[in-house]
Amino acid sequence: MQKILSKKMIPYILITPTLIYYLIFWLRPVISAIYYSFFDENNVFTLNNYAMIFKDPYFKEALINTAIFVLVSVTLEFVIALGLALIINKKFKGAQILLSIALIPMALPAVAVGAMWSSGFATYGWVNSLLYHLGIITENGKIAFLAGSDFQSLMLIILIDAWQVIPFMMVILLAGLQGLSKDSIEAGYIFGGTKFTVLRKITLPMLKPSIQTALILRIISAIQVWLIIVMIYGYRRIPVLLEEVVFYEEQLLGFYRVALAYSVIVAAIVSIVSIIYLKVSGAFEKGEQ
């Protein structure tokens, strides 16, 4: 009996250090942030921190920009990542070289990406220099990449972000593709299915767990984008939710508690979006079976 109990306790013993770590370094700071977000600098209970955020015109703009960024970037990145994963999965000659090159942007930190493209898209940056040497533009016809409208600037950020994030989604999808049963796919072709039919009715349904993982991780990270935007455009040129958190904490003196309230709102949005996605994708139903 003692041996049986000891075997049942092994999994709990193994995860105990992880639980302790999360209790100290995750749960405690989260509870503290929620608690202090309802107090002012004099530790007096108040809802003014949240009221200030909802009255701030930048909050609505940040919410809209974040929503647009998530919808467009996640869709674009998923489609391209899936296409690249399907191509590399064919294991043609040079596939490993293509995979190695494609993974380079993923290895770069956000700071390096922001610095590289900030200098690149400047009027006298390396992008205009490259276009000039290729004969695409003249010396006096340099493109002002960073002088577009707010919407154009947001689309530019989406393209830069896609360049860095697509390899991340591609790796997840490629790992899923390599784990699929080849017999099921070959059976689809044997019974007269076209490449598109086999992809739509066999490959993608079997790949659903990997697709769910890639999308939910990307959605969560997309909601939290901010560093690349700030490095290229500065604060509040294209406001997004997490940028506003940093803005209240680092740029405004005496608004630390407001920043805490903002972080609680962002965390709530991330949680709600994640739950809605998991509900729509059927992840909960699968777990209940």
C-alpha cells in the first residue's frame, strides 16, 4: 500500500518546485498588482486609477490599434507560416538551408529588430540606400517610410513583426506536419483526392492541435506588442495597450498605480481572448471527453 501511495505521489513531488516557483514569482506579483491598482499613492482605496484609464482618449485608440494588429498580423503570419511549413515539409534539396535561413529572424531579440528596422526605414537608412543602388529610386526620390498615416505606420509595423514571428509559427506547424500519419495522407491521394482536397480534409484537421497551439501563443504575444513600435515611432505615435502600461510607468511621474491598473486590464483582455479562442476552437470540449 505504501509503495502504491509513493508511486502516486511522485508526479506531485516532481511538480512541487515548479508550483513553488510560480507561487513566489508569478502568483504573488499578480495578486499584489491587482491589490495596489485599487489604491492611490497615499494607499487610499480608490477607483480613480481605472477611471483615469477609461477616460483617457489614448485608451480607445490603443484598444483599436491592438485589435487591428492582432487580427491582421496573426492571420497574415499564420497563412505564410503554414505555406512555408508545407513547402519545407516536402524535404526537397535545400530544404534544410531554407529552414536555417528562415529561423534567423526568430533568434533576434525585439530590441535588435527595432534598432535594425528603425535605422533601415529612416530617410537616409539602409533600405533607401539599397533601393538606390538597385536603381529602383533616384538619389532625390528617397521614400519617407516613417512619414505615412497612422494606419500605414501600423501596417508597416505588422510587416516588420511578421518578418520576426513567422519562423516561430512555422516551427510549430512544421513539427506538427512531421508527426502526421503519412498513411492517411497517401490514402487520400489513392482515393482520388487532389492536393487541395487532401490538405483541407485530411492534413489540416489532423494538424489542428498544432494550429491551436501556434495561434493561441501568437494571439497572446500579439496583444502584448509594444517595444518594436516604441523603438521605431516613439511613444503614443501608434498607441497600443502594453505601450500605454510602460508609458504610465516610465514616462509619467506619480502614475505607477495607474500603470498597475492598466496592466490588470491588459491581463484581463489576454485571458478573455484566450478563453474565447479556446472555446470557439473546441479545446474545452476535447478536454471534457
